[in-house]
Amino acid sequence: MEAILDRLCSVGAPSGFERPAADAARELLEPLVDEVCTDRLGNLVGVRRCGKPDAKRLLLDAHLDEIGMVVTGVKDGFLHFNTIGGVDQRMLPDRELTVLTDPPLLGVVACLPPHVLSPEDKDKAPDLDDVYLDVGLTQEEAERRVPIGTPIVFRAETFRLGERQICGKSLDDRSCFAALLRTAELLKDKELDVDLYILGSTREEVGGMGAQTAAQSLRPDYCVAVDVTFGRTPDSPKTESLVMGGGPCVGIGPNCARWMVKRLLAKAEEAGVQVQREVLEGSSGTNGWEMQVANEGVATAVLSLPLKYMHTPVEVVELSDIEDTARLLAAFALDIGKEGGPQW
């Protein structure tokens, strides 16, 4: 699992530029399914067919894109940029970034030393208009080597944090796609009564268009959106965060078909998988919100993986939570064709 996470997270692929992540994911997915394809929005779709006529379709989704930035101009050799997705501007000063040219360029976000900052500026994040990326180039070199519209991502690599946790960028949501790979592996020798679709969706961080169009075209009977949620730290509100190592979090609320929630909880108990309950009183902030209204409507559930430091280059997940997520999804998939509940 550590090697899979490193492979998936080592590539830079912000929303709209997901091809490198999709290529890496495809290599890992192909041995586990019958066929793999990429659709018009760049979604990666793997299918394992059960061989039964008129079989229902179960879609498991995790998005492949990450937050990032994009070059918008050059001034004195420094790159100006804007954000893609929910980038926290407070983190940008001093940050190491990778510009996804060919070959990639490393850069650091320019910042003024604290000695020359005014008291007011010391206590606030800089405006994005005042932030530049230093790539060590002259104006002429930068204009030649870095076209306007070039994507940028955080520079980071995955590494162990203690014995049980992995730290790195883009674990939102590639850790969940790793859980889907593990699910397919657990089901490899099992007989299914549904066609299983594994979706690595695009553009989730900017609106969920990839999963929305994939659900429209694939016409699943059931969807499970697998994404991250807020892992608990000493300074996080306990009512809005979940325990690291406490197992996957089953979403409960209007974004989730009630019978699917009950099935997830029941299968977790049968399989001996520890789970947590997460109340989602409105939109879950995941692809589940878009997928449930595809076509005539799709029975949808949300399963979340606790993650610390979301939307930073040092996101952290617990390895046992990834394994337990896969075990629960595998148990949920078995016999769902005959055991599945009503459509509402």
C-alpha cells in the first residue's frame, strides 16, 4: 500500500490536468478488472463484469485530481499564478512548488523576510496578486520555458509518519483510489452478482464534473463516493472531525440513500470492520452530491477516510483506515444485486 500511494501521489495532476494521475492509476487498475477506458472528460473507468444477464451496476468512485495552481504571467523572471481548487493562501509564502513543464521546474514562493514586514502584514496572509514564484530564471528564459497556463503543484513526496501513518500531497483523494484498488484485489476471486465499476474521476476539486458526467453515461444502479474527511487533531472541533485509525466514516444524511447506510453499517459489523458515523446534514462536499441526481436518480452512499491537514502538501492518512475501507467496500459489494434495497 505504501508503494501504491507513493506511485499515485508522486505525479502532479491538478484539476483539468489529470492525465499523469490517470496514467499511473490505469497501470495499477488494469490487472484487477476486465477492461479499462478513459472517457471524454478524462475519467478513468475500470469494469469487472459478473457475466450475469441484465446485471445491476455498482460504481465506486474516488477522484484523481488534486488542488494546485496555474501560471498567469511573468514579471522580472518571477511567475505569477492563480489557484485551482481550495488552496489556502496562508500556506504559500516559502512553499516549494513544482511547475509542470517538460521537464518540470522547481520553484519557491517568494516572500519578504519578517525583518521588513509591517506589524499589520505579519498577522495576515498575502493577497494572491502579491505572490510570485521564483524559479531562478530571467524574464526571457521564463517566457520561453513556462507558457501561460502551465499547471503547478506542491512539491512533496510520501513518507512515513510514525509506524502507522503516511504523509504527502494529494492523498485527497488518491488514498481513496488506493482503497478502491485494494477493494478490487479483495474481490478478485469472489463471485459477484453485479458489474463492478471503478471510477477515478476528474475535476472534483472544481465542481465534480467528472463524476457527474461519468454517472450519466455509465448509468449505475448504486454509487459509493469514497473521499476524505477531517481527521482529528488536538485543535480540531470534535464535532467536526473523525478519529485517525478509527476506521472509515459512513455518511448519514440527505446525501445518502438510507438503505445503503444501513447496509454499510450491517456489513461492517459482519466483517468485523470498525467504522465511524459521520452526519452530513446537507451536501457532503463529495462527488456523491452530483452522482445521486444523474439521469433518473442513483442510490448513493458516501464513505470517507479520515485525513489530517486537508488541502496541504502534508496530508496524513492512517494505513489501517485504507485497509478497513477496502474490506468494507468488498463486503458491501458481495450479493448486493440480490440484497440491494429500494431505489429511495
